[in-house]
Amino acid sequence: MGNMIIDKDYSFARVYQSLDVSAKLKTQVEDFIVEEHIPVEFSGEGEHCWLYIKKQGCNTDWLAQQLATYCGVKKMAVAYAGLKDRHAVTSQWFSVQLPGKPTPDWDRFESDTTIDGSSERVQVLQCFRHNRKLQRGALKSNHFKITLRELSDTGDEKIELLHRRCKLIAQEGVPNYFGAQRFGRNYNNLDQAVKLFSRPGYRLPKHKRSIYLSTARSWLFNCILSERINRHVWNKRLPGDVFMLEGKSACFRDDGDDALDERLSHGEIHPTAALWGDGEVMVAADALALESQIIDRFPVYRDGLISARLQAQRRACRVLPGQLESCRQDDDFFVSFSLPSGSYATMVLAEIFSELVEPA
């Protein structure tokens, strides 16, 4: 991992020993089901129409454009909490700003909307009026239902090991890595970030600039977390650490209290790593030394993120999947679990299976 060139074959450290079982992911669209959960009490009135929509075979941005066209508003009037995969069955929230307009006929929207000329339909599951728009990132969690097919070993002993691994993950958690999709195909987003930081005057659309900035600091975070795993402190206290409360974004510094170790072991708090940017570093002592060592390997990203005025933040090193269940389905394997917003289902699967093969 050099100054400006990312090793494309670099792999981040794993926590659990490989079970030597590979599987195919997303063989069928229905193999990957995602449901958004947003904590909101609807006012029942207001100029924003909130919709819970089930979709498959289309991406979030495309559906947002269809909603805008159908309602006769600009695309900026349509909001959503987060992007969802096209190659999946996803249920997610949208809001459409409709000042002075009645609630549209959503049955007709369903029947009029086709995906790539096919008969696939989007389905409006719920509709509410509300006095506020949906904010990006506002969702609380995602619930995943995932079917893995063509396992390389379907012997009873291996299946039992997979079940045990799932139970262990439910108790101990997994590294809260950013998934490979954050970095783009063949890490292209990282290459684009280098161009952004290295070429004064390099102009990009606002959304692409945001993606490349996010990609750069996601890489730095993953590298820090990988090093913590190598040192066996990804889920343990390191002097000078900053901790995050489970289920919250609030952080606090290591104050030397012996009770912190017990709280860590119970999953009440988690160590954090830097989402690098401009502002206070927060960590100290050993934690600062570790983070500095990693970040200094990438001076282009380090200095570029500060110059871009992207505000420094923290992210938990560990995530505890909720409601984790697993079962065998003939020669397939099914898992379901919930993750907080911003955590990746593929990172849970990566600690269960030695290799996941997705359609090209």
C-alpha cells in the first residue's frame, strides 16, 4: 500500500478463522431482500408525501426520477434516506414535496411504472402525509434476508459450523468495514480521489466529488480497522481510544475507568476509528500512534481530505448484527439480520463464508 497507488489485491484482515465454505450471492434477485426501518411518527398532514415502496430490478435514483415525473415536480422534490442495490428486492422510504397538491393515485403509478420495458412493477406499500421531508441518512436500520446458493460443501458438519459461526457473530459482532462497493469497480473511486487531490482545478459534479471524498476516508478507516484486527484490539480498549455508544453516534474519550473494559465485552460501547478530515483528532496515546501510522502512509488522502474541509468524524470499529438467524434450505443457506444505517451486510457474510461469488 503505497503513497498514491492502491494495491488492488490488498485484502483487509478478518476476525474469524475461515470455514472454507464458498457460496454464490445474488444468483436471483429474490436472494437479497432489504427492508428499511425509519423511526418517525407521521403528522398525517403537510406538503410532503412519504412512501414506503418495494422495488426490484431498478436503482433508487431511477425510481426517484419516476416519482418526480409522475407527480409533475422537479427531481429535487423527491428525497430518500439511502441508496439501495438494483440487483435485490428492496423496500425503502421516499418523500415527495407536493405543496398545495392532493395525494396522487399511487395505484396508477404502480401500473404505469415499468422497468426496462418489462412487466416488473414497483409496489407502494404505505403512504403518509407529513410536514417534513425525508433526510438523507435518516434511516435507523436495514433488515436483510439473504439466500446463499451452491455452497462448496453441504455436509452436515460444515452446515453446523456455519450455524455456530452465525451464533458467535450475533454475540461478538463483526468488523464495521466499508464494503467493496464503496470503492467502485476495480477500486476506480480511489483512483479518482487521487486525481481530485492531485490536480488543482480538477472540476467534478458535486455528487461525484462527494463520492470520491467519502471513498478516500473510507479506505483510511478500513486500513486503521484492519491494523486493529491484526493487533487484536478491534473490539478491545487501546489507551487513548475514543468510544461510541451502541446504537448511538455519541462519542467519548477513554477516561481510564476500569469499567470500560466490561462495557466493551458486553457490547454496550465500541472502539472507534477515524473518518479522517479537518478538525479535532480526539484520540491520544497508543490509539493516536496507530491511526497516525496508517494515515501517514497515504499523504495524498491525508492532506487532500483536510484541504477539502471535510469534517473529521468517528465510526465504530465493531457492529453487532441484530436478530441474526440462520437455517438450511435444501442445499442453500439462509441468513437474516438487522444492521444500523451505514453498515454493510456483505461484511457480515465475509466472516461466515470464505468466498462469495456474485454475478458479473
